[in-house]
Amino acid sequence: MKTIYFISGAEIAFTVFVTILIFGADKAPGIIKNLNKVYKSIKNTSQDIKNEIYNQSEKSGLNSKVFDDLKKEVSRIKDKFNNL
């Protein structure tokens, strides 16, 4: 089954099954719908935070410095392996 972040399809199915057992078939769709809204809200908020961090680091020039440092380190490691 497909994994969504850290939750597999089997875990989702088990959660739905337990929800139906506890709350009944008539209330389960509403509860699952609300849980889905919460999940989407958390996902959107985390994406907004990531975008904001990226934009701020882009403005301050951190991304290019980090990228340049990373390229230098990768080149250094490649040279070490080539010299073996």
C-alpha cells in the first residue's frame, strides 16, 4: 500500500475501521471528514512555513552560500576518492 508521509494505507484503513466501531457508521464519515480537514490544514501550514523560511533565506543570500559550500565539499570528497 502507498505511504503518505509516515502513515501507510493499512494504518489508515485500521483507523477508519476503529472509528466506525467506536462512533458508529452514521457518525464516521463526518469524523473522517473533519480529520481530513485538520490534516490538510496542518499540511498547508507546514508548507507555508517552509516557503517563508526559504524566501527569507533567499533574501539574505544564505541559499547561495550554503549551495557553494556544499559544492566545494562534494568536490573535495570526489577528489579524495579519485586519489585512492
